Amino acid sequence: MKKWHVYGSVVATKYLGAFEAETAEEAERAAMATNGQVSVCHHCSGEVENPQIESCAVEADNA
């Protein structure tokens, strides 16, 4: 019988903050530069590898 290694992709959301910028792209760049790192707790660090932000959703504050 063959042995197989199986991996699961874990998905989560992290709030990166509110940023003043002329465009959504500028706001995303500022957010990633400021808060783009992902850290996990001691327990989770033994279960996940290479946590990272792969994409961002940017929305305008219409206040």
C-alpha cells in the first residue's frame, strides 16, 4: 500500500487597518507595508507553515 502526504489550505481574514490614500491600490500597499505580516499562536505554529496574506479586499469608507 502506498503512503500519501495530504495538505490542507487554511483560510482566515486579518483586519489590516484604515488608511488614507488616493486610490485603493495605494491603501492596499500601505496596509501590506504596515501590517502585512501574519503571526500565529504557539499552538498553531506547530500546525501551520508559512502563514501569509495572499490577497486583500479594499473598500471605501463612505462615512
